[in-house]
Amino acid sequence: MIPGVCTIGVAGFRTVVYNQWDAVGKAVVGPAIREGDQLVGDYLAQQEKIPARAEAMARARARAAAAEERADLGGPSLATLRLKAGLSQAQLAQAMGTQQPNVARWERNPGNLEYGSMKKLAAALGLATEDVLRVLENVK
């Protein structure tokens, strides 16, 4: 077990990371969660229900998008568009009527984004479909 502090955006909290090991000593993907422990995603969703914290987290996402743009990484990414809107992956997924892992997959590999999903993404972000398409064309 590795005690430490986990900071995500403006949400910081103490956490303990547990690793599971298989019979040959190789780490198994996923933490072992004890009774009473809370998953990070669950904690953040709980914090998003507090208006002041939700606003602070949205501002932090916008600052992260601005920092990414200043780094000049070859143009904006889907993650930058989402962060500019102040949304988490889970919030964007909910607005699109899909699940968070889909948003994460599209941000990692935008080539998997189908046109119907692109239209929903643009609508959820308040952008024109052409704006999202322009970002996808710039992704290398």
C-alpha cells in the first residue's frame, strides 16, 4: 500500500493506493477497494454536486485548456475543446447520451469518432460540427 495525496484539478484528497498481484508477481490492473473506500470517479462526482466545487473544477478545466493551447501542441485537441467548455469526460458523456469511456477513447484516438457521435459532441460543446471536424483534421 502506498499512502499519498491525489490531486485532480482543484480536488485534492488523501488516498491510499492498493495493488493486487497475481501468482507470478505481476501487477493486476485495477486497485483493490476495501469496504468504505471510495473510487476517485465517485469522489469527483460527489464533489461536482456541490455548486462552489463544481464551478471551481470547471474553472480549473478551462485553465488546463488554456495551458495546453499555450504549449502549442500543434492545434487544439478534443480534450482541449472539452476542457474549454469546463466539462469533465463524464459530464460530456452524459450530455452526449453515451458513457465516459467512449469520450476517453475518442480523446486518445479521434479516428474512432463516427459522424453521428461527432454531431452529438459538437452540440454538447456548443460548437458547429465543422469546428470539431477541423480539430480532427489537425490531429496527427
